[in-house]
Amino acid sequence: MLTDSNIAVFTLNERHGPSLPDLAGLILILASWLASTIVVIKRWNQVINKSGRSFSYLLLILYLLSLSGIIFALSLTVEWLLWICIAMAIAINIFFIIAAFRSHQ
């Protein structure tokens, strides 16, 4: 909502780098991601029981590939690949989080 006129703290690629307010938002996003990842790891057996072993591991492999794709797309400035990998990672992450919290009930 606000314009970003601060100097970039570090550069992700030639056209983009986060400023201090961006970095604060990234830290909050990473903290919530880490917390949800810990919940999924702790309840991994219940997630497997809920969705099936082969399906869960297939999604896990696709998730790791999409995270790698995000890093790859950022380093090469391939925007279409970046957004595809982000969408895929978010969808899989949400699936795992929902499955982990539903398995606890």
C-alpha cells in the first residue's frame, strides 16, 4: 500500500532487493512458515495416515522442487517460473498444514 523509497538492504537480482520494511515483513513470513513446518514435521505420521504415504512423499518432492525453482528463478530473473513455483509451493504447504491440523483433532 505504501511506496517503497528505502534503499535495498541486499539485491536478489538486478531489478529487485528488499528494503528494511520489506525485510521485516519477510522475517514475519519466514517465522510463520517455520512454525507451520515444525507442526507438519511433528505430525508427519498422521499426515501420511490421512493422505497416503506415496501421495504425501510425492507432494513433499514437488514442494522441495518448487522451493528450488523459486531460488533458481530469482537468480536468473525468470518471472514466469518464479510465480509458478510460488503458487505450487503455497498450495502444497497449505495442504500439509491443513492435513497436520486435521489429524490432531
